[in-house]
Amino acid sequence: PVNFAALYIEEPDFHAHGLGTQHPKVKDLLRKLDDFTKYLHTKLEEHNLHDVNVIHLSDHGMADVTMSKIVNITELVGKDEYEAVTTTSTMFIMPHEGKEHNVYNKFKAAANKTGAFEVWWKYEIPERYHYGSNSRMSSIFVVAKVGYAFEGLYDSFPFYQSAFNITITNASVFGVHGYDNEDRRIRPMFFAKGPAFLSHCKLEPFHNIDLLSLFCNILHISECPSTNGTLEVFKPCLKEYEDPSKDKSVYAALISMIIVICIVVLGTLYYLRRSREQRYWHAYNIQT
């Protein structure tokens, strides 16, 4: 039997890139994904596959970018003194020899002028990015702020127009990711159901790298590869780590509630009975 199976669905990422996250087509795709999710869990129940843990997750969020928020780096900085590997939201800058500080200063000035992106020397990159010590990292790293994109986005326009049968205008909106993953708009989603998980349990935000520890735990893989992730963030919602005292507390609270309800019901019945007796005695002028 299969112990681990993974299914990747490229929506809504695919359409949202070319149409923006709020486009009606993207919202329709989200409804279809909801239907698919319901179908999957329904079929598992119909086939008595109650011992299957199903985890729904994503690799990132997405933010909308309008035409006016596309930054033309070539106009601001030029491109004669460096080589660059560019995505829509990041730039890896490799200055020509002897031009390092000149290139950095130009990018820094453009960043201050536009307020659209961050510029770091390799050694300045925030530690949480885990980029600064990588031997493949460029000497200068540039990241767009959420809601902005670099001119590399223009290269995708012909594909978007062909794939989605649209005409790109100044009113067009595009979906972009690759930003600072601490921004709430870029956070991925996660929900899970199965015998390993507690029902109606809500987790605190965590990093996707923590997922490997979760998978190893569920699959009972003892020699899980070492990462910066941890299982601790999931323990509050894993049945394996459920606090038995919580069950006792719940049962105690339930019993107390039942006792209170019984007292209230009995008290109400006694009150109603006494009321009827009082009316009977009054009607027949019976002394009590």
C-alpha cells in the first residue's frame, strides 16, 4: 500500500499570475477547489479509509501588482555595470569587477527614491532568509516590497495574453509572490484532517520547513533529516501529544453541567407543581 502520496494542483497560482487574485475566474477556481476538497474527503469516508491523514497546504501566498507598480530598474540604474538574474520580485546582482560600490549605491538611491524595494549586500541579508552564507548567492540582493514588481514581469505579458485570451492595458492586474514571507499576504495556508490530528484545533503560525518534521512523525520515520524546522509547533494539535488532563477537565466540566441542568429542571418542575397546587387550593378555598 501507499504510505505517502502527494498531489500538486497548479491553481489558483497559474491563473492568478496573469489575472490577479481578485479576478472572477480565480474566485471560480477557488470554488472548484473547495468542491474537490469535499469530494476527496467524501470518497475517503465512503471507502472506509478513516485511517488516512490528509494535509492541505500551499507553498506561498500572492499579492496583486498593478501596471503602475512595476519598477523599471533599467531606467533607474542602467545595466552596464552589472549582470543580473531577475524574477518579478527579486534581483540577484553581480557587479562587474571594481564597480561593486558604484552599483550598490545606485540601487540604494533608486530604492530610496521609489520606496519600492530593499537592497542588501550579501552580508546584510536578514538571517531568517538563510541566504547570506550561501556560496551561490550574489554579492547584492534586491527584493521588491509587497505590491511591487520588477520589469522582468514584462517578459510574461505575451504568455499571459495568449494563455488567458486577454489584452494587457494600464488597468491590468497581476499576481506576484517571492516577497518577504513574514508579510501576512504572502503566508501559505494549512489545514489537515485524519487520525493523527485533533478536531477543531487551531495552530499558531509556523514555517513551511516545519512540515518535514510533521511528515516524519506521521510516517513514523525515526531518522528524519536535520533541518531548521521543528515538530513542536504541531504538538498542540496532534493526538499523540494530547494532554490527558484536558480530557479529565472536559469530562468534569460536562458532569458538572449535567448536574446543574438537572437541578434547574427539577427546581422548575417543583415550582410548576407548587404553582398548580396553589391555584387548585385557591379555587376551592382550601387552607394550607
